[in-house]
Amino acid sequence: MSKYTEDHEWLDIEGHTAVVGITAHAQDALGDVVFVDLPEIGASFAQKDVAGVVESVKAAADVYMPVGGKIVEVNEALRADPSLANSDPMGAGWFFKVELSEPAQIEGLLDEAAYARLAT
């Protein structure tokens, strides 16, 4: 199941874990991504906490935690090659995986249709 935030993060949810990244819309607005600051594995965040930073040739932007939880994996390939966020933001350019501490928060996120309306 995929969900989206108003801050332009996407989540791909499987059970009690979610893969998180920035949307194609966010990537388009940022331009060429040149650096990512990813959270530490094992760190816990509340919903809407800043969990990372993405820097592009145009600007730097915070990556917000879409749901509360604990970081269980980060995308080391993205750290090594931030351009993955440009070429495949909704796939190979994912940022981190989070173990959900409050799965009910998912219900407050946007579905694809609602996000598409927001992003246009």
C-alpha cells in the first residue's frame, strides 16, 4: 500500500514496516540532488520530525518522518550516489525504512489520488 504526505514524501507500507522517499514532484521542484543526509539506524522519530536532509543544486530541504517509528535500514546506495533520487525517486532512490510505532497514523496520510491533486 502506498501513501503520501503533504510534505512530498511517499511510503510503501508492508506490514509494520514502510519504505520512505521523496516523491517525483519533490524531486522536480528540487532539481538535481547532490547530497542526502540519512538518519541513523536504530534512531526513533515522532511523526513530522525531521529525519534527514536532501540537498540539490537549487536548495536544501528537510525530509520529514511521515509516521512515528524506528529506522531499521537506510539506503547506502543513495548515500553513495545521491543522483538515484533524481533518476528513480519512487524506486531505487528510497531514503530509509521505518518500523511503525503507531500504524494508525497511516490513515491520516494521502492516497495517490489525493496526493496527485495536491501536487498539481
